[in-house]
Amino acid sequence: MGRGILGLSDAGRHSGGHLESPAPGSGFGAATECRAILESLIEPLGLAHGGAIVDELLDEFGTLPAILAADPAQLHACLPEDGHVADLLVAMRVAMLHSLRTRLSESPILSTSEALTNYLFASMAYNGIEHLRVLFLNSSNRLLRDELMSRGTVNQAPLYPREILKRALELGATALILVHNHPSGDPTPCQADVKATAHLVAAARTLDIAVHDHLIVARTGWRSLRAEGLV
């Protein structure tokens, strides 16, 4: 089967909006590949202790996707004597997300499209705390803005309908896609997710703003509340 940019098999990408194939970075073969990629990235720096740096990174974060998702402060804390390596990894993440985000502007956005789910997986799946972001769309479902609306804890990110809809009106958005991550690794929506989404949908309807979907992203995959009949 074909594979997307993050290695998710096309056949196993989703069923009702959730990933069924193994998450990228899982398994012995993937671990070996992570190590090889990190070594090749660090090698041009000519560091005699490059292998030790790779060991430190993998011991701390586990996989290459998790390393690229790490906060810059976390990378510098892991490599206190090798800040230039941390900076290189941060620059790689910025370049990767820019490339994925650029694809989103090329056509109307569908909530479960490969371009969108690849971008969201790369940007959010390995975050250590919950983040809520909103994709603001125009009447043609093209992306106006992608904004982080709140940061939470390891198991909760606040959703404030008033703030989201105020921003939508400022941008002239006519539709929204909500996204948040589950640091636990399980993308299954909880009752709080469903209830908060329903409140936003009801409030948005009075302003003629559509809430197309609410996606939940985690290390093991993603779920679509729309696909599961919860929006």
C-alpha cells in the first residue's frame, strides 16, 4: 500500500476518522530508522560525540517524531552542552511544518484530508500538554488562519466559544475546524469533548458560522467527531 508523508498507510489511515495502522515510530525497524536519520542529520556537524547525542535524544523522547515535536526548551535541557544541535532540530521542525501547512493553502480543506491530518499529526500528536487550535475557513473552505487558541494540562485544554467566535468574526470566517491533542496517546473523544463541541456548534449557528468538525490527534492516530456522528 502507498504511504503518506508521515508513513501512515493509505489503507489503514482511518476508519470512521481514526487510525488503525501502527503509529509512526513504533516497532524495532522504525526505531532503527529513527536512529539512522538522526545520525545522518548530526554527522555534517562533525561532532566526535554524535552517537552519544543521539542516545540522549532517544532516551529522553523515544522517537524522531517526538523529538521534532518537543518544545525548544526541552531540547536544550536534554542537550545543555550542544545547543547548536537543538537549534538544528528546531529549525527542521519549523521547515517541516511550513511545508505541510503550505499544502493546506493549495485547495479547500476537508477535515479528514491527508494534507490536513499529516500537518496536524506532525504539529500536535506528540505534545506533552493539550493544545486547542482552530482552523478558520472562508466560504470556499480555504484556510484564512490557523491559530492556537488555548494551552491546557496533560488532560484538558479549555474551549471558550466566545473567544473563538469573536476571532472568527474578526477574520470574516464562515466555517471552523477545531483540533486538540490527547497526550495520553488515545484519541478517543471524552464526554467533555463532545459537550464542549455541541455548545460551540449551537453558538456558531446563531452567527451563520459552520463548525465542520472537531478532530482529536494523538500518537496512535486521530478521530473525527463528525465521522462518528458526534457533531
